[in-house]
Amino acid sequence: MNGPTEKCDRLGELMCLAQTGDRNAYDRLLRNCSDIVRRVVRRRYPYLPPSDFEDLVQDVLLSLHTVRATYDGERPFLPWLLAILRNRTADMARRHARKAAREVAVEKYPETFDEAEANTIDEAYGDPQALRQAITKLPKGQRVAIELLKLREMSLKEASEESGMSIAALKVASHRATRALRLSLQSRDEYGH
Amino acid sequence: MDTDSLIAELSGSVRPVSPLRPAWQRTALWLALGLPPLVLVIAIHGLEVSPATLMGDRLLWIEEIAALATAITAAMAAFASTVPGGNRKWLWLPVIPLSVWLLTIGKGCYDDWLQLGPEALSLRLDTGCAIPMVAIGLVPTIAMVTMLRHGAPISPRISLVLGALATAAIVNFGLRLFHAGDVTIMVLVWHFGFIAAVALIACFVAPRILAWHHQFRGYPANG
């Protein structure tokens, strides 16, 4: 039966062979190490999400690979491996802490910016009745453009097919209608009618 | 990339490596690289005091031996700190010679005070030692950083601060031979101020100089 010390020595022997360039020994060593690292991480950090879990295992293997020259065959292998694991885990925890401090997770990104002028279009007008009346007073072309593009939320292409107006004409009409509506509603609000 | 593919890639591309030598052997190599510039500078610059005066100053010799011992033990501790799983007690090795060094300088300050009075505590800016200091310190600094980068960056700040202490101690060991006649407050403030400044800078830049990502270059698995 293989006890922990025997296994440790076996891993040390594999690492000594790997230091001479033995690919099979190195492959066996890395597979054994990935199992050990998984076991230790699962026991010590059970709260880690699966993606971080495997990232950590790979990080430890890469670290082990880059500093394999620092292993001394006279010394036990496991403390060497676990020191690397502790270091990589601490680094990962620091990265997570930095990320949590600097980034805010959002489900859906806002479509406009914070500045007031960027949000004027999205502001809902408070009196829908007055808006409807103002639309009926618009010239026909502008009224059609507003109804199709803003109220029925058609694309320019769909609105063009529906109305028979060109896309350029629809853009101009929509722009003029918006300006006319803003002026009309502003003056109504200012004079209280 | 999944872990099995990573293992296949790493084991498929593994090359032979020479195991890192023990800390004391690396320290011997560092001294072998760092001491010749010191000898060369002394040969060119010469000593400011006569060898007879130097030989008669017992406190100065204790101070010099303590400075050299600090350099050696700090270098050993720095190299030991780059081996994963090593005994961390080694990191305390420079404390004893460093304490002796500080005590001898403190004793020197006290003796100067008794002999000269308040004048013993007067400071002046001495820029004459700047060039010899750079000449003595350049090779040990480069050698130390290069050798530390061959190890594992397990505790980069500790490794580089110890390396900075070792380098600063060897520079001070050399400089003291030029400034043997100085009042010791100058040594305490300027030389130890220099060591503190070097250690502080080392503490800030360590994670950039001794980092894992430098060593990951060239591995596709890491991007």
C-alpha cells in the first residue's frame, strides 16, 4: 500500500526525471499534481465557482512548469507543490478582490449616458392627451412620419414602404415634427394651455 | 483550453532544466560577481585613511565584518525565499548581523558625542561618494535581480527587499573604507537612509520585477 510519504517520494522522483526532460514522467507527474490540487482546492475552497476552480488548477500547473528548476530532489515534493498552490490561490483571491472593488456587474447596460442632454429624447411627456392633439395639428407628412416611426416604432425602411415616402423625406419630416411638437408643447406649458 | 490538453502540451514540450543550486552556493556566486568591482574601485580610488589607522580601529572592523555578514546572510535569505516550500526561518538570518551593525554604528555615534559634543551630530551633504557607490553597487544589483528571477516569485517583496539589503550592505562595506574618518552620524543617516530608500523602492517594484507572468511568456495555454 502506498502511504503519503511514499507517494510524495514517487512524485519527487518523477519531478527529478522531468528535470532531465523525461516527457512520460512529466505527463504522469502533472496528472498526479492536477488530482492533488483539485482535491486540496475542493476541500479548502468549496465556495469557488467551477470556472475559477479549473483556472486555478491550470494556473498551478503552469506555475509548477515554469519553476520546476527550483525543486530540489533531496527534499519532499508535496510541501513544494503546496507552497506554489498557496501562492497562486492568494494571487487569485487578490485579483478577485481588486475586480470586485473596481467593477460593477450589470444585467443590462443603459442605452444612454448620464448627461442630461443625452436623455431628453427618452423623457416621457407628462400629458399624453396634449401630445396626441399636438400631433393631429402637424402637417400630413410630419404626422405620418411621427405615427409610423415613433408611435408604431417601424424602421425607416418599413415606414417608407407603408407611406410611399422616401427614407430621406421620412428622416426630414420626423426631425421637423419632433421640433414642432417640442415647441408646441413648451409654449402650451408656459402659457398653461 | 482544458486541463488535459494543457498537461499534454506542457509534457510534450518539456526541456531539461538544471536544478537551482542551494542558497549558499548562489550566495557564493553572487559574491564572486559582486566583490571584484569593489576591489577595482578601491584599487583606483585608493583609501582615504592609512592602512595603519584602519587596522587600529577595532570598532570599524567590527562594523565592517557585521556589514559583510549582513550582505551574505541577506543574500542567502533572499535566494532561499525563492524556493517554494523552503524553511521560512532562513528569512530571519540577517537580523543578528544587522543588529550588530546598527549597534556598532550607535556606539560610534555615542563615542563621537563624548569626544566632539554637539558637532558630532552635524550633518553635511557628501556627494563625493556617489560615483564610487554606483560603481560598487551596479554589478551586485544586476546580479541579484537576475539570480532572483531564476527562482520562484513566491514572496517577491521579501525576496527583493532582502536582495536590496544585501546589495546595500556590500556597497556600505566598500564605502566605509573611503569614509573611515567620518563622524558616524553621517554613516547612520546617509548610509542607512540609502538602505531604507533602496528597500522601500524594492518593496514597491517587487511585484513587477519578480512576477509569474514574466515566466509564462511563450506558453500558448496562457494566452
